[in-house]
Amino acid sequence: MTLPLVVPFLTINLVLSTKNLLMVFDQIMSLTKGGPAQSTESISYLIYRNGMDGGQFGFQSANAVIFFLVIVGITVAQLTIMNKKEEQL
């Protein structure tokens, strides 16, 4: 196996891993609920907690949309960079 054959798989895995890193929710919710002194909170759990417990439904909905746009921006940047690498190889 050579690098040019593996780069498309690397691209997809990098994008999906980054998305999963940013959107981790279920593990935090089921295991620690934010952990001791909020040490294991993620952005998606913070949006959920402030929306449900704090009653800030509209504000947290806006935060979720902005978070979605940030994830889309990161994904587009990763795909652009990795597509250039694929063309070079």
C-alpha cells in the first residue's frame, strides 16, 4: 500500500473523527453528566444542559446553529486541504 491509495480514506476518517470529537454527547451524558466540577463537558452537552436546565431554549438553539456552522466550516477546510493533497499525490 502506498500513500496515494490511502489518502481518500484518510480524508474521510479525519473529517468524521473531528466531527465526532466536537459532537460527543451520549458518552458524557450517560457516564458523568458533566463530571466532577464540569471537567468533562463538551460544547454539545453544554448547549443541552443550559437549554434544558437553564430554560434558555432560544439562546441555546442559536448556539446550536452557530456550532453547526463552525463544524461545517472546519469540515470544508479539511476537505479543501486534503483534496489538494490528493491531487498532489
